[in-house]
Amino acid sequence: MSEQRVLIEDDFDLDKILDSGQCFRPVRLENGWYRFLSGGHRLEICPAGNSSFRIFCPEGEWEGYWRNYFDLDRNYAVLRTTLKGQSCFLDEALEYGRGIRVLRQEPWEMLVTFLISQRKSIPAIRTAVNLLAERYGSPTERNGETAFFFPTPEQLAAAGEEGLAACGLGYRTRYVKQAAELAAAGILNLEALRVLPDEELYQRLLKLDGVGKKVANCVCLFGYARTARVPVDVWIARLIEEEFGGKDPFPQYGPDAGIVQQYLFYYKRAVSRR
């Protein structure tokens, strides 16, 4: 495997992607590179200037997997332009969040991740998710550096209740354990759900123990690329009340509503931190 170069002539900011609250396992490495692990695939990527990026991954995997993962067939710069002018707050969010992309992640990892996310801060979610991977996921080594893929349903089911709880899952242990057992037994087939229309997919996810409206919409958006779905957490609920007078602004954005939500979520958290 050798270093490759790719050109991304669109909004693409790795720091903003990592900090946007949709993914919890990608990391910035000390040497200026970033590591992504998803669906049994591993990527190291580093900005090289002028929209160019250095990458390490198997030959053909960038086009075969990572291009879709980063949603590179959608032009976010054009999308931002079409969205401008509808509200001052949205305009500020679009500019502040320029470079964010809504990742197309693996449904199983998203289901477990967002089951864990309930009433947890982003750092706490990262800690729990990474502990699960380090203790129960399969190792992958590159250039002497070992990382761990997210555990399969079988690996998590074998961890047992005590093993899962030891990763800081708290009351969410039951939810993850049950989901793992159902998926490992083939009763829950997340890949088969890909063919369902948005609302049917959402309703099916709601039937799982521990999955409420926010978690179901997060899995739809980040695990199944259903960009019309809008997860409403405390930040988005506050934003609707404070920035839009209590009127839900998202229906007007149709199939792009989930992407708009991501810009607004990222900006609202940043403004509040100040």
C-alpha cells in the first residue's frame, strides 16, 4: 500500500467534520494526519494544500468506499449558496460550518453509538464508544500503529452485560445488549432496512428498545443517508425556540433538512460555548 493523492474541490474541513457531533471515532493524529475507521475500512488522510489530500488506504478503496462515506457526490458549496438569504442565523451557520459534510456511516455503529449518546456529553460518548472498540473490536495495524474497528453484533453480544457496563454505558447497557443479541441472531437485519422508505425506516427503528425519536432520526440521517430526517436534541430544540420563534424551520428544506440541521447544530453549540 502506498500513499495516494486525491483532489476534493468542494467544502471539506476535517476538523469541522470531527467536531460536528455526528461521528465519535475518527481522530486527529499527532503527525497532522486524520484516521477514519468505518465498516471494516481504514483511512489515513492529510491536507496537502490547494484542495489536495494525501491518503493511505488500499488501492481502489477511496473511490469504492470513502468517496461515498464523505458524501462527495453532493456539492456542499452549491448547496450553501442555494440556502443563503433565508435567515440571518442560517447564513451565519452556513459560513461558520463551511467544510462540514454529513457522513454516510455504517448503520450498526450508528445504532449503538446513538443508543449510548442519550444524556451523555460528546466527550463521554467518545470515551464509551472507543472503549467498546478497544475491548471487543478487531485490531487493524498500519505502520506499527494499532487501531480497532467497531465491534460486530456478535462481538458485542459475546461481551455480556458486565463487559458492556464496564465501558461506561450505564442504563444504556440493556439497550446495546439487546440490539447486539437481536442483530447477532439475524432477527434485526439493519442492511435489509436500507430498502425501506424514510418513514417506514424511522418507524421500524422506533420499535427497538431504547430508541426514541432523536436516536431513530440520527440513525436514519448518519447511518442511512436519509438527509430529509432531522434529529431534535436539546440544542436543536433550543435553536428552534430562540432563533426561529418556536416555529420549526426544517420542513421547508425538504430532502436537505438534515444537512441544514447539521450546520445549525454546529453553529449553535459554538455560539453557546462563547
